[in-house]
Amino acid sequence: MKIAEGCSNRCTYCAIPYIRGPYISRKIEEILEEAKKLARDGIKEIILIAQDTTKYGIDIYGKPMLSELLNKICNIECFEWIRFLYAYPESINDELIETVRKNKKICNYFDIPIQHISSKILKMMNRPNQNIPDLIHKIREQIPDVILRTSLIVGFPGEDENSFQMLYDFVKETKFDKLGVFTYSKEDGTPAAKLKNQIHYGTKKKRYNEIMKLAKEISEEKTKTYIGNEYRILIESKTFDGEYYIGRTYMDIPDTDGVVFMKSNTANLENNFVKCKIIDAKGYDLVGEIVI
């Protein structure tokens, strides 16, 4: 569910502010009314999105209001999972971390687009250069079972070998649970499109492949640790042959992260939660058996 339109961040690589205009939050009352309707329709999981969810409310209330919005949505009985995506790191504060930690309905999942770690590249992107490692450490310390997702851009103009190596080493050390990588591409009318030192396509592709290979190795390492654990699964569909149910843990967002495949003779489990024991890991996905 979209909680705001547009964006005011003015990242040099992004055309969204020119296309959709400045960041405009929806009123809390309007969002809650729509959320209650979704709950009445039987929706069990709600995902809040915006170009930058952590900026929610500043334009109309004078301060960040994502934590308050999340607390109010938690009071809607039918929702069992609540998520928010695209939480830019500079606006993740102690209040938001505590809101996630204390509310059982809010999935322990932070989607934090950092784009890069090099101070030089972040400055050229017009992205704040806050202490990302400290933020990640704080979140993991306060929410031990948290899942951290990020997105990165490789091949941004001026990204030399040293800047890329900093990014690669950071990913290797941090071991994000989920990671998406994009190769930089020019957006007409953006400041970055006019920058000198544009990176050759072959170099961008090579760096993309290196990060993705590392991310896959980290993911496989992590998914193996889930074997033997039991998780609450939201079942969403079945495979084409009807042999397996397909569902997700709190660790996975729809259409982006992995899924769990489960055999069961029980009919009509779609849109229901079950307890599942993980018995195998295959790439980004898991295989489980339904316990309850």
C-alpha cells in the first residue's frame, strides 16, 4: 500500500522527482481507512511502500511519522504481518527500530537501499554519507533475528577500482541477508547523466557479476543455517503440478526474495499460516515439511 507519492531526495541518478514531483505524504486517516478495508477483505499481510518510507509525514506533520503509522496499523486485528520497504538509512532512527522490535506484527525485516559505501561516490550521487556500518550494527544488536536487505548501484560515473573494491569488501564483511544490484544507466535529464568518467558497459557488467556471485555465496551460506528450524509460513499458492504449496517466511518479501516449497495433502491452505520445519535449502529457496 502506497503511503506517499513522489520524491524530494534529488539523488543525481534518479528521474523520479522530475517525473512524479516532490514527496507528498497521504494523511494517516486516509491510509488507515484503506488498510481497514483490506483487512475486512481478508488480507493478512500489508506492505507499506513509498520512494522513501522513512520520510513519511514530514511534509504534512512536520516530523517523521512512520513509527506512529505502523503503531496504528498494528491495532487493526486482521493483519498478521506488517512490513515497510525502501527505508533510507539517513532517516532510520531509534524510535523506528524500537517500533519494529516491540511489535510482534511487524516483520523483523529492514529494506535499506544504501546504493554505495564509498564517500566519494555517495557525494556524487547526492546521497548522505552517514555511518552505515554503525546503523547496521545497531539494528542487528537490538533485533537479533532481523533480516537486512539492501540495493546497490555499480558502475556509477567515477567509480574507480578502489571505490568498487570498498563496496565489494563491505558486502563481504556485512553479509546482508538479501541484496539486489543494479548497473548504473543514464536517465535523461538527471545530473549524473552529464557527469564525466562514465563507466564502460563491460566494466559495469563485470562488477555486477562479481557482487552477485558474492551475494549468492552469502545467501547459500545463510540459508543452510535455516535447516532444522521451524518457521511460520504464509502459504500463497501451489506449483503447477499441485504437488507443492509455495509460501514465505517473515524473511522474504513477495516477488523479490526466496520462497518455501512444502508438500501436503491438506486442501485449501492458500492465504493461511502454517508452521513448517525446513529440511533443505536450494539456492535462494527453502524446502520444508508442514508441522501444523
